[in-house]
Amino acid sequence: MTAIPQLLADLVRLPSVNPMGRTVESPLFYEDRVTDYLEQFFRRIGVPYERQSVLPQRSNIVARYEPAEPTCTILWEVHQDTVPVDAMTIDPFGGIIDKGKLYGRGACDVKGSMSAMLFALERLTRERPAKSARVILACTVDEEHTFLGVQHLMNAGLRADFAIIAEPTSLDIVDAHKGVIRWKVETHGRACHSSRPEDGVNAIYHMGRILVAIERYASELRA
């Protein structure tokens, strides 16, 4: 079996930088090199897989471990892209190991976790333990910007009983996470001449009260 440090070094040395909305032409960007590596890995260990084209040079790749009598279905999800390398002071794609630590862009977020999942999947296929779960390993694109990869994954109909998402958490299990909601708010007023403000309704004052209420609600959530 391929050792985890070797898997991690291989992955870090393959640039997969997310352009984060910028127009780019450098070969450092997009995930296709990592996707090709993963395809070769899955082929070598003998598990079925599929590539899901999301955008040019950007494809999810999904591998499946299928035991004889699966007890449930577990999804392992991990993203292929990294944030940019601007202002890094080391070789971002060196994959150098020094004093037991491997350095390079994505080593923590999130190719380290990807290496662990690849190693575990390979071990499953070799040992085929009894009463194991069906495992789906989904390696998605564009996590660092607009989440197009995981949206494509879910729209393709993937379903599981449980999911483990590979994100750095200092090895603590995180079983809940903040969500996000966005909305637009309008307040309405009535125009008047500035010399007679009593004839009008100030929409800005109304919005000010709403902002105070939102701030109070945010404080309650943090508490």
C-alpha cells in the first residue's frame, strides 16, 4: 500500500489552485492534474469510479467501495482545490518533509485528509472486512470559491446515510456547523421637501432600526 506521506507529497506537488473568480491562464490553476492522479489511483486499487465534468479542466471524481452485504452507505467528501499561493515564502508545491512535517499549499486544507481517505479506501479494498459499510469517496472541485463541485454532486442524485467531510479541525469531530442565509431588505418612505421633514417618512430611519435588531439577533446567536 502507498504510505500516507507519499500520497500527500504526490498531491501537494500537483498544483490545483482555485482562481477564486480571477481570469487566469497559468498552468497552476484548476484541478485536472489532481483528478488524473486520483483516476490512476482508483484504477490501480481496482475500485469503480466516475468523473463528473463540472467545468473545463474541473471534474469531480467519485469512487465506490461495495462490500457483499453493506450495512449502510457512508460518504467521504474531500475537495481537490486549494486557495492561491500569493505571498507564500516557501515552494508551494515542493512537498518537502522537515522534522516530521510536510510543507506545501494544500497540505492541511485539504490534501492531508484526502491522503488519509485514499489510504483507508485502499485498505478496505485489500482487507474487505465483514459487515462493513458501502463507502463513496467523492473528490469535488471548487470548494474554495463557489462550491460548484458539491452542488453538481448532489444534483446528480448522490445519497448516503452518513457523511464525513474532510476539513481541518485539529482532529476534533465537528458534528454541527454554521450555515448561511442571505436576503435583501427594503424599507419604504415618503419623499418631502427638506424644509418640511414632518411631511415625509424617512426610509433610512426605518432601516436603522432594522440594523439594530439584526445586530441584537446576531449577538443572541453567538451567545
